[in-house]
Amino acid sequence: MKKSIQAEFSNNNTYFYFGTLISVLTVLPQFIFSPNQTHTLFLAITLILLIFIPKFSKILFSVFIIFVNLSNILIGHIALHWGYTLADITPRIEVAFLSPIYETREYIAHYIDYRDYALTFFSVFVMFLLFKFIRHFTHSYRIFRIIGLGVFVLILLGVSFYINPIKEFEPFSVPCEVCSVMDDKNKIDQILSEREKYVHQIKIPNASKKNQFYDKIIIVMGESVNKNHMSIYGYGLSTTPFLTALQKSKKLYVFNAIAPTNQTRYSIPIDLTEANVHSYENRYLHSCSILTNFEANDYETYWISNQGRVGKNDSSISSMASEANTTFFANLNYLEAKTDEVLLEYLNKLQPNNKKEVYFLHLMGSHSDYINRYKKESALFQDAKNIVEEYDNSVYYSDYILRQIFERFKHEKLLLIYISDHGENINLENNGHGFLPPYKDEYMVPFVIYSNVKNPRLDEIYRDNKKGYFNLENFNYTVQYVSGISNHKNLSYSHKVMAVEPSNIYDFDKLDFFN
Ligand SMILES: [Zn+2]
């Protein structure tokens, strides 16, 4: 018996070594990216499995090798660009599914670089080795065939007794995660139509008119604006000349604030509804956005957006937009995003009137690719030499957009508010938001309010802000309080922020800076 095993082994030397080489190369990238010891152990077990499989089935071996190599490309991309913790693939695939085409295009152009090409090349190379292996190598295993099958079954039983690798361990959980995105998408549709019904039947009492001073309220929601790149927050370059000049009027209030999350699709709903960092889904579902609150107080509401509308019911943001009396989405074709000037064109077409109106303006702001967000002729750096200069140009351009909005409404009783959905990590090498673990820069957003009417409530919250920074999770309350349609101030000083999706909560104060 011992002799025949030895004989089988020496007869199949090359077959054994070649198969083992392919297995090691296949698991290698994920060994490098593995975020913890348990996962490394799991990968080691996977490697042992891979070494035993070709002893009894070449087909099964090929399936495993191809599958793991393809998943290496996806997992490697996340690990290289965003930081890899297990099970954060689902929200990223979700974003990819829910994004308009121009965003996906710009994402690919911006975030796929030589490292992804190298990894893809490596995976294709391993699959090429597999092809050679299948074509040219045969074995004469007889006893090993049975031993191989036996070990394979034993390990598989052992592993599935302790854990469920299909549900819990990448890369084998990747197909389940993709399927769960499809399920989630259906669930989201269902949830949003439920929300629509809820919002329709909601009854909001009319507030007293005593503190309602404004005819025009403009809420400008910027995109990916890191306040540390705004001169009004102390940045060394003059990126916000308009806001800085406006500050001299003493009618501009500059607040310290953090965004509740680092993802657009959660932050805008948290800002505008009763959802907050600790309770997202249920509160979002069972609350109207402040658009409905304003309508109940006789304001005409507008949602004017330069971001994509994915569908009436399949995005958390367009669900709120549909609460407005009038909606306008500039990027309906999804193929390319225009600069935020399209919003001015739309505003300028509206007839001046004496009605009470609230405008929610959703900018493309500083969404990457930054170079597509501004007009070159009106840029701070005419020939931006690097990504930071391009980013600063986008911040500068948003300041110009704010100036134009201000000019349009400055003679009315005006409340103008500027925030951003989240911040942005930015340095010469890398940029973006939605990292895990996240960085401070992803939450450091502007929060400024201009009022040309004397409003004691503004002075009061400005004093309150000196105690710390506001978490914009309760922005909905602040807006209603300042505009006088509610008496609940309800400021949030919470340090807790969400990263990528509702299950990841971090303490902002304990996060690192990106640079
Ligand atoms: Zn965003």
C-alpha cells in the first residue's frame, strides 16, 4: 500500500506540482488582502481543498480556479482603492447598480488604474496556466483519487459544520452578495412605494406664522465638498470669494458641522427626514421629508437637481423629490452630467412672483471627476496641474453658482442655506469618499446660512454651535426651526457617523485624517 502510494506520487510528480502552483497563485492575492486572521485561516483551508481537488476531478478544479480568480479582480479592486473589510461588497455592488451611466463611466475612467490591470493580467495568466494544465497534463492516480475525494468531502463537511462559508466568507459568498443586491433592489422598490403611501396620508398641522419671516428659502445641497478646501473655513487659497465677501455683510452664519454619513443615498435622506445615524430605515420610511412640512405651511416646493434620477421609486432621494410640487432633473439621459449652471438656466426661466417658495437645489458640486464639474474659462486654476487643483476649481465653481443663486433672490426676504451631503478625501495620489474604515475628511462639510431678515433663532443656534459641532442628522429640525415652521430646535451634537451603509457606525472623533 505504502509502496503504491509512493509510486503514484512519483509517477505524477509534474501533475502534482503544477496543480499546486496554480492553486497557490490563485489564493495568493486574497492572502495579501485578507483583513483578519480568521479569514486567512479560511483561505488556508481553501488552498488545501484546491490542492486535493485535481486528484479526482479536473472539471471541479477548473470551476474553483476560474471562480476564485475572477473574484480576485473584484476584491482586489476594493482592497486597493477603498480598504477591504469583509462583507462590504454588497453596498458597493448596490451603488454600481443604482448609479446612472455617466457616474459608472466616470468611475471606471477614474478609479480603474494600472494596479487593476496588473491584477487582471495576473488572473488571466493563472487561468492560462489552468488551460495548459487541463490540456496537457494527465494523471494515473488511483489511490490518491479516493484519498483526494475523501479529504475534500471531510474538509467541506468540517467547514460547513462550523461556519457557512457560502454566506459568510468571501470569495465564496460573492454570488450570494450579488443576488442579495437584486433582492434588495426589489425590497427598496417595495419600501419606497410603502413610504409614498405613508407620506400621502400624513397630516401636518399648520404652524403659527409668528416666526415665519421668509418668502424664499433656498437649500443648496452640495456634493462631496470638504470644508477644509473652502477659504471661508480657513483654506489658504481663495476658493470661496463670494461667501467670504458675503460674510462681511454680517448676515452670513458659518457653522461647524459634520455629515451623518459618507454616502449620498443615505446622507440626503438623513438630512431631510427624521432618519438619523442610529435609525435609518424605519425612520426614513415613516417620516415625510421637510418638503412636505413646508407645503403644509403654504410654501410652494421645488426639487431641482443636477444629479441623476434613477427612477421614480427606486431611489431614496427621488422618493423625497416626488414630495415636491415641481421637480426638475437636469440629467435625465444619464449619459453625461452637465455643470451646475443648468440649474441656473432653469431658475432663470421661472417668473418672479410674490409667492412663498422653497427650493431644494441638488448640485453635482465636487463629485469626481472634478474636471467635469466646472467651466475652464471661469476656473481658479486655468490649467489645473493635478487633482487637488481640479478639486479646488470645483469648489470655486460651486461658490460662483451660489453667487448666481444669491443674485437671483437677494431682493426678496431670503434664507439661503448651503451644506454638502458628505466631504471628500483628497490628496495628490488618491481621492474619493466611502472608505472603510472612513476618514474624518469624508464628514467635514460646510454648513452656512444667509438671512437678510433679522432672525433671533439664527443668533441663538449660532451661539449653541460654539459648544461643539452639529451633526447634520438633525438638519431637518434646524431648517424648520430657523424658517419658523416648527418650534423644535432639536440640534444634534452626536459624534456618531455612518460609513458606507447603516450597519457601520463610527465615532467621528476617533477617525484619522486622510492626509
Ligand atoms: Zn455624494
